[in-house]
Amino acid sequence: MTRLGQNFLIDRNILDVIERLAGLSAGDVVLEIGGGQGVLSERLASEVAYLHVVEVDRRLEPALRDSLVGFSNVTVHFSDALELDFAALDPAPTAVVANLPYGIAAIVILRTIDELPSVGSWVVMVQREVGERLAAAPGSAAYGAPSVLAQLACEVKVLRPVARTVFRPVPRVDSVLVGLRRRPGSDEVDPAVRGLVHDAFAHRRKALAGSLALAPGAPPGVRERARSALVDMEHPPDERAERLSPPEFRELAARLAVR
């Protein structure tokens, strides 16, 4: 893996796969994070109305710009994706297609879900464990806060594994393509729900109510109120966070907001 956590696509066949799975139309505005040397960027630019490419490593600028010579429908943003103001992108993206830098993949996906309500679909390359975590079902070992937050807004699927040989340098981890499709009417996850989810999973060995009580600034009596709300939701009072579905976290947040 490179110093900045990115492995570059070198296999043209995987580009065909990404393009097919993304199902882009000529009118789409695509956000690509981690443009690298521009192999995927060039393919995307030829297929869509507009392309935003984000790349943090200035050393890649010559190769990236060379791959995009002749395209007038592309803006290259040399910026850290963790700091970029996604909401300021113009025109607003309708899709995210990317070979994401693995160290920031989950954070970037969740940020784009919240900050880009215009985006309806994602096809992204991520580390296998990250993809499995995002798509995990309640009760599974991989299920956690990222699973809940992604699935509150989107349908999430691991689309297919990807061989290590399609990258240079060859990564030491396995990769998958993950697809997300926004649920109708699902924009930003409510901050109260997001906070509840993070607090609920902060102490995985404890019951959900106990984990909420340990959160910084936890309101008095939250343990007892959470236990009561869980019973009303037909869960045991000492239920663990990983047993609740994403919609149930939204319901729990609503119940705890009523005093």
C-alpha cells in the first residue's frame, strides 16, 4: 500500500466491471475519490455529463492530468477528501464511483451519504472487511455503527470480490466492490440518531443501555429509560446494540427523546 494508502488499478477488465455495476447514464455527475493515475477517471469522463476527481497526492498530478487531456467535463480537486466541502461541488454529484483509499473508505462513504443528498448510488472499491462491515446484518460479528449508519440511508450490498492482482502495488488485504443505493426520502441521518448509534456501540461488551449511560454527557436516568424503551420495543432490557436493526435505532432515539 502506498504512503497515502492507495493502490492503483492496472487491469482494464475491472474497469468494465465497475462501469457495468455502476450503471451510469450520460446525464450523471460522478464523484471519484482517489483519482490516482487517472485510469478510472478517463473511463468515467467519457461516459458521463461531468466528473469531479479528488486526489490528495500532488505527485500524481502529471499522470492524472495527462489521462484527462481533451475532456472539458472534468474538475480535478487536489484536496484531502476528509476535509473537502462536498456540498460545495458544482454541479452536484449524482453518483460516487471510486477506488477508495482504504484508510478513509468508511468515513468517506458515510460523509457522502450525509453531505450529498443528490447522490443516489455508489459503487466503490474497499477493503473486504470494510465492505462486509457496511453490509453486515444485525447480530453478526461485523455489524456495528458503520453498518447502521449506512443502512439507515441506503441499501448496501457486497457486489463481488476483487483479485489483488488488479492493483499496483499489490495490496496485503483483500478487496471487494460495494454498492449502495439511497432509500427514497433518506437524506442526512438525524444527528441525534447518529449520536445514539455511536454511543450504543462504544462499549460492545456491555448492554446497550449501559453503554449509553457511559457516554460523555449522558443525561441522568438514560440507562433506565433505555431499558424501558427496549422492553416496549419487544427486546430484553439488557439487549446489546448489535441485536437492533437500523430502523430500531431510529425508533429508540425517538423514544428516548420523549421525556
